[in-house]
Amino acid sequence: MKRKIQIAGAAGAILVVAGAASFFYGSNVGASADAAEAGGAEAQNGPPPAPVAVAQAERRSLAPHSETPGSVVSTRDSLVAAATSGKIEWVAEVGAEVEEGDVVAGIDPADARLARDDSAAEVRRLTARADYLESLYKRFVSLGEDAGESEASLDEMRSNRDEAKQAVQQAEVAFNRAEINLARTEVVAPFAGRIVSQETQIGEYANPGTQLVRLVDTRRLEITARAPANLARNISAGDTIRVSSGAETIDATLRAIVPVGDALSRMLELRLEAPKTDWYIGSAVRVRLPAAAAKIVTAVPRDALILRADRVSVFVIGEDNAAKRVDVELGSAEGDFIEVIGEVDPGDNVVIRGGERLRDGQSVTIASEANEPSV
């Protein structure tokens, strides 16, 4: 009896183990089936569409460019000099901003005032003598033959009268000159600008031509640059030239090409009209000049380029909204556009935002360029 009970217990244990094994086997098989089904669905759908911003490739007239150094200069830079003699009494401070006609230096006016007064007295004296001779001549002419004067005497009177009148005119010229010299004791600015330096100091004696201050017009600026003759041949007066100073770039108008080359460097000077800017006089700039004649090319925005160590490419969006990687070569550039040589046609949509993580053939959703997609 005891042996039957042991056999029955062993059989029960075997059934329990078999049931557990069957349970775990069924669970693992079901989980594997579910995982396989999910993986198959993901492989079928692929990665989700990537948000991108696009722009159209364009047909543009571009030319290869070369840069040449330049400087910002003033159109008017003058060493203001004295026009009369005298002791310096006052000089404008360095950095002072003046308008046209403002006094920038003062010369002691004492000598000039005395010379003016002396000239005025001389004019009055000679005028009185001329009036006397005129009256005397008229008196003898009116008396006629009763005066008893010969024709020779009358001619002499007429000559003396005319000579006196000429002396009065000379004295008036001297008086005017003396007044001008007196006015010149206040040295005025010939144009608006800033005082850059004092060339003389208070107490020094100035003669005509003595430099007093350096005045620079800080409002009317130009850009000067030197370029080889082969670059200058590709531009002409009136062309718009791009000029950069640091990170800031402006468009300047070419005013003139000075057609005289330097004997050593063989460079020609260019003068460009600078628009209103906060660049300082003397600032170093880079002037961008066309190195060859412009040609019609296919161009894309610079943001469309995907730069790698071994290739340059762009992503072109097809009609099925799939991104196609196209390897290109680069050509001429101007502003934000650059020439691309490859399987890119004008009118093609190229990715300009979101392309760094795109894969060839990946589907995309086109977002507005103003709303930059996250990449």
C-alpha cells in the first residue's frame, strides 16, 4: 500500500513539472511572435518623415571673385593754416566737432586792426586831395579864357586830378586787404568735421601758411583700395561692389578707377562711395571684385550645402517628398548664393534647414523656412 502511494506522488510531481514547462514555453513563443510582428511593421514603415525647410535652386548670373584690402578714408582731410600773421591766442581742442564757418583758432588781432585803421585814414586823406583837385580843375574850366591859364596848365590839373583818384582806389584796395587780414585772425573751418590734431599751440607766432589744426570730414566717407589691372578690367564706374569690415558687409558704389598704376606694384586705385555707416576712418576693409566675366549658372543658397571631409552635397526633394542626396562641385559665389555643378536643375527644391540628419531616400515634411525645424 505504501508503495502505491509513493508511485502516485511521483506521477503527480511529474505532471506538475510538465505543466509548468508547457506554460513557460507557450509564453516565450507568444512573446517572440509579438516581437517579430512589431519589428516587421517598423521595417515596413521606415523612419518617420523629417521636418525640413526648402528653397528653390535658381538660374543666376555669377562670377568668381577675389578680395583685395582697402581702407575707409574721408573725402576731405585738411591741414587748416593761418592766412595772416600774429600770435596764436586760441586753438580748438582735439576731438571737437565743428560746423562749416565755426572758429577753430584765434590769432591776436591787434596788428591787423591797426593796419586796417591806418588804411582807412589813408583812404580819407587821398579822397580829400582828389576832391580838392577835382574842384580846382572844374573852377578853372568854368572861368574859361578869363582864368588866363594855358591848355598845358589845364592838362596838368586834369592829370593831377586823375592821379589822385587812382591813388584813392589803391588806398581802398589796401583798406579792403587790411579788413580781410583782420577777419582772418579768426580761423574758421572750411567744412564740417572733427579736429584731429593741433599743429600749433597758444603763444606761438603764426605766419601765412602756418598749419594750425588738422580737420577731417567724418560724414562724407569713401573706400579706397588697390587692385591689379586684370581685376580692374572687370569693373566700371557705377558698379555695386561688396565691402566687408569684420562681420559687417555693405554694398558700395564704384565712383572711379584711377587709371594710373603704381610703378612698383602695378596696382590701380579704386574709389568707392560708402553708404552711411558707423565705420571709422582708417578701418581696414576687404573689397570683393569679380575675377572674371559673369556667367549664367545654377545656384543654391549656401545653407543648402552639406559639407563633409570627402564630399559636398545637397538634398533635393522629389515629387514624392523623398530626399535625394546629390553630390556637387562648387563654383562662383555671390552673397548668399553659390554655384553648384551636378544633378541640380533650376526650380528644384533643395533642403536649407534640417539636412544634417537626413538620410538618402528619407521622406520629409516641408515646413516654413521662418519656422526653423528642429534637427
